[in-house]
Amino acid sequence: MHANTPIKPAYIDLHVHSTASDGSLSPVKIIQAADKANLRAIAITDHDTIDGSVEALQHQHSSGVEILPGVEISASFESGAMHILGYLIRLDDVSLRGVLKVLQKARASRNLQIIERLQGLGVDISYDEILKASGGGQVGRPHIAHVLVQKGIVQNIDNAFNKLLRKGSPAYAEKYRLLPVEAIEAISGAGGVPVLAHPFTLNAKTEGDLERVLVELKQAGLKGVEAYCPGHGPELTAMYERLADHHGLLVTGGTDFHGALKPEVHIGIGRGDLRIPYRLVEELKKETNQPPSPSLSP
Ligand SMILES: [Zn+2]
Ligand SMILES: [Zn+2]
């Protein structure tokens, strides 16, 4: 960094989606948005792909925003959605790339299954139409829903999910997911730090239930918990901080920014009140034994 570059305020966003998965902004546009929001560091954590991180790192020099290599991997979990974030991963790691390739293939074949089921129900829809609707990024049920609305088959996106696409409805196809331990090992194996994303989506009923899950994940190699995110009120945040502290896990935070697909969530600040401090990046780096960033530290 240039000697007279002004020191940025020490805020970060470690959970951002780009067009490489289901966000609406390209990695370059995300860097520009982060720069404008005065963020000091971000991580692009696309679902099951590191393409967004690779592209962002190629453009890191275009701004004063530090880019942490990242990914978000879905894992199987009975009562809710379990997503494992991976930070500071080696982007050229052969075995991580292999795992992500398997997940992407599974994603593609699931989409084809859904299309076949819709066709079986007499719906006039093709995979090409879905590809077009995706605009070149990752393809998924939201794009299928979009085409169903466009064609007047359902009234809106909610209808598309409720009547056809959600679990238990006629065009639903099961998704292949890694076991939590497999997701954690894929990240650790690439030198990264595995962190449980937005714990509230696990739908744990009590603090004790969540604690049991955390203990199991920690035994599998989990290193942190995403304590700060827009879906958490102050009480949940305090609970996640308490549990992380008690079990020797670090805390991270991010907005789960998706651009225009989730317009109420803004990069860095979520719904307006998130301020995630840069020192959490230093904590992550300690986990990987990487040197801190002296030029960026206040
Ligand atoms: Zn997630
Ligand atoms: Zn996410």
C-alpha cells in the first residue's frame, strides 16, 4: 500500500456472494462497492465455488480493500441449513478444487432432474431457458422459479417454490451435500479456517442444542462461528459470542451480501447497523500462522 494512502476505518465484511454463485455483482463490482463503503477487508464466499475469490484477488490491487480467499460449502444437517465458510484457503489446492467440482456437477444434475420433473408435469420449460435466466453464474432453483414466473406458469417466486420447487412438492429433487466433517476437512486440507455460517439457520431450539452441534463440529475441526450477521439480533449475537468463547472458537462476521437479490442487505453494514472490526481478520490469520498485515494495521 502507498505510504500516503489514508488509513481506512477498521471495518470488514467476510460474507459476500458474487455472480460466480448467486450474487448480482461481479467480483470487480464488489471490490468497488467495498471501497466505496470504506471497508478495509472482504471475503467473497460463493456457494461451492472459489471462482469469485480467484477473480477478486486478481483485481485486489485496484483498491485499498484487502481480499481474503473464501468459500461457503453447504453440509447436510437434519433440522436446518448448515453452511461452512472457509477462509484463507489455498485457491490452487487440488483436493479442495476436486471437492468443489463434485458439488458443482451434483448441482447441475439436480437442476436437470427438476426440469425433467417439471416437463413430466406438463410444464413447457427447457434447461437453456434456465441457463439464460442465470446470466452466466451458478444455476439454481431461483432461476427456475424466475422462468416459471416469466412464462406465467405461477404468479410469483414464492408460488413457484410453494407449488413446485420446495421440499415435498412435485418437482423437488434432493440435493447432494457433504457431511459436515467432509466440508470442514476440505477447507482445513486447503490450509483454510472453517467457520460455521449464520448459526441461526440450523434451527436449534435451545442454546444447549446449538452447543452440542458446536462441540461435534469442533471435534471435526471447526475453528470459528459467524457471530455477526444481519439475521442475528443482539441476544443471539451475545449467545454466539458466549458459546464461541466458552469452546475456544473464534468469531467472524459478514452480511451474506447478494446485491440486488437481497436489496435490503448492504455490503459491510447489512440492514444498517453492522460494524465488524478488522481485528477478526488478524485472529483468522493467527489460525493459519500467516503474518499479520502490518501496512494495514492501525
Ligand atoms: Zn449461507
Ligand atoms: Zn452466504
